[in-house]
Amino acid sequence: MKYNSQIAIYLFILLSSFLMLPSVHAQDGNPKFVNEFLNIGVGARAHGMFGSVVADVDDITAGFWNPAGLSNIDAPFEISAMHAEWFGSIASYDYLGFGKRLDKEKKSFGSISIIRMGVDNIPNTLNLIGPDGSVNFDNVSTFSVADLAVLFSYARAIGKPGMSIGGSAKIIRRTIGDFGGAWGFGFDLGWQWKKNNLSLGIMAKDITTTFNAWSFNMSEEDKAVFTQTGNEIPVSSTELSLPRLILGGAYKFGKPKLSYLVQANLNISTDGTKAGVFSGDKINIDPTIGLEVGISRKVFIRAGMGNIQSIVNEINTENRSLEFQPNIGLGLNLGRISIDYALANVGEVSGALSSHIVSLKLQLAERVSTATNEEF
């Protein structure tokens, strides 16, 4: 009874932190879609299963997907990195995560995750044409548009074996060259429970909403060019990321030579979009499904499905069709080193799977003193 009451208490805290928040809107009264780069995800393993890993994630990428899963890392140290390029290699997406076990009882784990998405070497042509109408290409410089996030995560096992909670504090920095930038802050909270072959997870993202405060520094000459070319001069403003709740479940079965892992997520957002398969004016529910087949715990074949939408027929608006996006992936476990690959469609114009995502994970063991036989 005590164990069941503990589960109920933590579930109540997670759910109420999401459901009791008021609907938050931007200054113009409409919700803003900001920090989308933080909805993409890290790790090729997760991408291969379309991000359906909230319930079962147990490596360093849990700092992003569900920080509670960090407590299930066996290694004392773990490092992971990912790189992907989109829009014909115009945009790059990079991730680096590293963490350490914080106690000898193997109950707590801390990590830092760094995520950057950017477009570099963009030509700045504001000064291409001089006041006298002459064209001078020497005045063309370059700048970058980049989104950067640093996540500080902590997880701890609680109650009986199998249950853990965790949280992440996010610092966000967005820049548009030297013209402007924004600072943002937010928090995520996660819960995970595993027993035998069943796993459950809850991830509450941006539980207090995530604030981005923009400021711009443009010269009078730049403003004049914007005015002459019919562009709007940006002004300082605040953007808000609305809360989002993700419910996950996973079931593993089979034998070591051939194992199966089936996972599913329900992404509940408050942006009120109506393209999702289960949508309303205030709530949007997006389901995702993932499958992983393991061969001798060395080779893994993955598939996932998500982005399920009800599309309106352009000719007859009364008719709708159901569309979805598939992802596939492969994994190779070489002991302390794991290499994962995913073929997805992230940030592409066409519906083809053209986003190649590669990630590497390394587990490091603590050194043991032969004299004292103590870890350090």
C-alpha cells in the first residue's frame, strides 16, 4: 500500500503541474510556436523509433527525452554525440551530452546536454548598395542564425527499485548574427517506472512555460535599408513556449538472441493545432509508435511512426485523408561503444526520408585502486 501511494503521489505532482497551468498566450493573444529546435530530439536510436522512448530511455539522452531515465544508467560515466544536416546541408543540428553517477548506491545521476541548430555563412547584403547606388561586393559579410540550449539534468531512484524521478533546467540562447538575440529559461520534469518487462513514463516539458526575451541592436543605417526594402523593423518582445505532456509505455519480450521492444507515446500539447489526428481548440494529442528488434544484444533494427495528421482534401474540403511519417534505424552495440543511425524526415520539404542522423555513445568505467580496492 505504501509503494502504491508513492506512485500515486508522484503521478499527481506531474499531472497537476501540467493541467493546472493556465493557458498562456503571447502579446498578440495567440500562442507562439517557439524553440521548435527543442522538439526535434537527440540520439539516432530515439529518432529511429520516432521519439517513442519516454518510458524506456536509459542512457545519457534521457536528459532530453525523460531525465528520470538517467538513474537507470549502469556506467559511472557516459558520453553521447549526434550530428545531422538538413535542407540540403544548409542547416546543421548537433548534440553533446555527458554525465556522471553521483553516489555509490547508484541511485542518482547528473548530466549536461548541449544542443545547437544553426545556419551559418549567411550573406549580409545590407551594405551591398552604397548611398550613391554603386554596388560593392566587398561590403558583403556573413553571419549565422543559431539556436543553442544547455540542459542541466538530475535524476534519482525513489521508493522501491524501478521508480525514479528527474528534472532538467534549460538555458536557451538564440541569435541572429549581431542584429539580435534572445535568452530563455525553462524547466522539464519526468517520472519513470519499470517492473519486469513493462515500463511507464511521464515527461512534462516547459512546466512553467519557457520564456524567450528578444532584444535587437540595429544601426540607423540598417533600419533605413529595412524601410526602403519594405521589411519590418524587429522590436524587443517576449515569446512563450506552452506546456506539453508526454505519456509513454513500453513492453519488452523475447530472448537475448532475439528480443522485441514496443513503445508508444501520447504527446499532449496546448497549442490548439487542428492538423493532428486528435485535435481541438485547446488540446492536441499526437501519438507515436516505435519498435526495436535486438539480435544477440549486439545489432538492433528499429522503426517508428508519427506525425499522424488528418489532411483536408484541397478539392473537396469535406473529405480528409490520414497521413503519417515513418522512420527507420539501425544500431550496433560494441560493448562500451554504441553507434546508431536513423533515416528520417526532419526539416525537409518533401515527404521522402532524407535526413541522415548518426550518433555515438561511449560508456567509461571508473578506475579502481589496486591498493585499497576503492573506486575513485
